Amino acid sequence: MPRESQSLTRGLTVLNVLVQAAGPLTATEVAHRCGIHQTTASRILGSLIEAGYVRRVSFREFSPDFGLMALGMDAARHFSVVTDPQTALERCAVLVDPLNVRLSVLWRSKLLYIDRTANNRGRQVFDGADYPLHLSSPGLLFMLELRPEDAVRELAASRERFGWARPTRNVAATEADVLSQAEKHHRRGTIVLRNWADTGHVTAAIRMPDHEGHPLALSLAGPSDVHSTETIRVLLHECRQLVEAALG
């Protein structure tokens, strides 16, 4: 690998480590997590501080800086999945009220919630980055597309990142059992989970066509006592048509 490419790769790795960390890290911790020498880590951190992507929060510790946030916000306008379906999502939010409507993409095993729109409660772009797959209706919908052994491996990786919360008794204790439970709620290309991530809560999802090679799903979430399961499935299909047309 050319030296310039190696430096860029290391810099991106350092940024990713800082972003994923629970709090500030020392140069020694960064070096250990990136598998590089501490001197190299310190040099990279210095360059990233100068560029505005990393800040020194104490004499020894470092965290992401606002430049990284600004970069992400500016980048959003380059993604049609963010810019194009806004009107369609607002129409969906009226249809499904009081549930909210979300778009999510599976990117390198991470579940990214791109958008959340609710009737009379506005729109929130980048509602959340990554989420436990076993608690997410789009996450489980994506998993059901995989071979069982691959899905179990993805869920195990999610467990390693987030733990394995069981907020209700409907959430099974193992990856294989969660997949089995999810399959029971999967019909007509949709999945509807009641009292799953929370009592009195429903989350449901339908697959959208892949977006630029990445799995995309539309989901609904909110109080479970408003719409029947069959109505939610119908609403998912109606919303998919609206959003799919907006995305072209």
C-alpha cells in the first residue's frame, strides 16, 4: 500500500475508534485499539486536531471535534435517500398517525436510522446511528434475508457491541431463538412486532429496494393500541409505494 494511502487509512481508523469509544481516549489507548505505535497515533491525532476533526479534552485525552459533525451534516445533502423522500414521508406520517415513520439502511453490519418523521412533530434526520439488531424490526427483517448461520453471526456481533437487552419477555435469549420468533411475525414482506422493544409499543418494517447497493427498509413505530396488525401491514405497503416513487 502506498504511504499516502496507508496514512489516510490509519487516520480514518483513528477517527472511527474515537467516534465508537464511550468517552475520551489517550494516545496509548488509540494506538492499542488501532494496532499502531503510540508515536504514530500521536502524530495522526495532531494532524486531526489541526484539521478540526479531533479535540484535546485534557492533557492526555482526545475526542471527536465539531469538524467531524459538520462534515457529516454537509455530506447529507449528497444522499438522495435523505433529500428526496421528505414529502412522501410526511404524507406517510399523516396516514399512520400517531405512529412515526422511519427509513433505515444496513451499512457494513450497522443499522443506521436515516430519518424519522411524525405527523405534527416534524422530521429528524439521522435519528440514530446503529442500534441493537435484535430489538429492531428493520434489523430483524434484514436478518431474515440472510442464511441462518450468517444472521446468527450478525446478531452475535450486535450482541458484542450492545449487549442483549430483553425489555420484554417476547425477546428470546439467544440469536437463533430471536430469529425463530421474528419469522413467526413475518408475512407479506413485512414484520410486525408488538410488545417487543417495550410493553405497549409496536414496531413494524417493510423492505424497500436496495439503495446504492445497501439494504433499505421503511418502518413504523409507536403505541400498539391504535392500529391492528393487518392494518399496519396495509399501511406499510401504502407507505412503501409513496417513498419508492419519491426515490425513483
